[in-house]
Amino acid sequence: MARSFEDQHCSVARTLDVVGDRWTSLIVRDVALGISRFDAIQRNLGLSRKVLTQRLQSLLDHEVIARTAYQDNPPRFDYTLTEKGNDLAMVVLALQQFGDRWSFAQEGPPVLWRHLGCGEISNPTVCCDKCGAPVRPGDAVPLKGPSFDEEAFPELGPAIDRIQALFG
């Protein structure tokens, strides 16, 4: 049985419980791109029906996707991202950007994004929700949040304190 991170007091660890494995992220990618039916997802990813069924059920259980029946006999469903799924799709997009930069540097990215607001080819980025500026590592510093637990992360608390001493 796979180890669960559910009891860890860490947002990244608990997110990894939802993501699970490589197939889950690829399923989220496909559903975000409009590949919404079981057979189409299976054809696109080339994974077994059993594995796809298990991953879809996990995504349903974690409320990352929702399903709507489009046929009764036999039962068939369209899958869509929930609000939680749309947030997770942003993580998948960040993985895509990493791959575009480090795996497809010579030939260029396999998929481009056109921003509907301005019509230009865009590289979506994480932005500050207060000022709108792009945020990359080094542009922000960690703070202890309301549920921070010193006992759960004995090394993290002092590390954050050192950063705060440097940057205020």
C-alpha cells in the first residue's frame, strides 16, 4: 500500500497525495485541454483501462474532477475539472513550462497558449494577487502561516526566522 501524506502538516505533501503519480497529472492535463471521455483519455495516454479507472476514481474522490453521464447503457461519462481541478491544472501548467524550457529548448514547446484577453501567444505565469507582478523563486519570502506547526517541522521554523531576519 502506498504511503499517505495526509497526516503531514505540509501543503506540498498533502497535494502529492492528490496528485499521486505521473498518470494523474497527465489526466488532469488532458481534461483541462478538453479530452473529456474515458476512451479518448485512454487513447491519448496509452494506459490500461484498469489504471485509468483507478486514477479517475481517485480524482473523483479528491473532488478534482466531476463526471456527467452522456450515455446510460452502458454508462459513459464526460469528465470536467472542478474548481479544485482548475487550481491543480495550474500546477500541471507549471510542469509544462518547466518541460518547455528544459526538455524542448532546441525544438520549441509542443503546445503554445494564446491569451484570450489580448490574443497574443502567452507564457502563463504565477502572479502576485495584490499587485499583479510575476512571482518567481527569489521574488518572495516565506512567512509562518496561521497553521504553522513548529513541532511538525523543527528545521523549517528556524530557517524561516533566518530569512525574515535578512529581509524583514
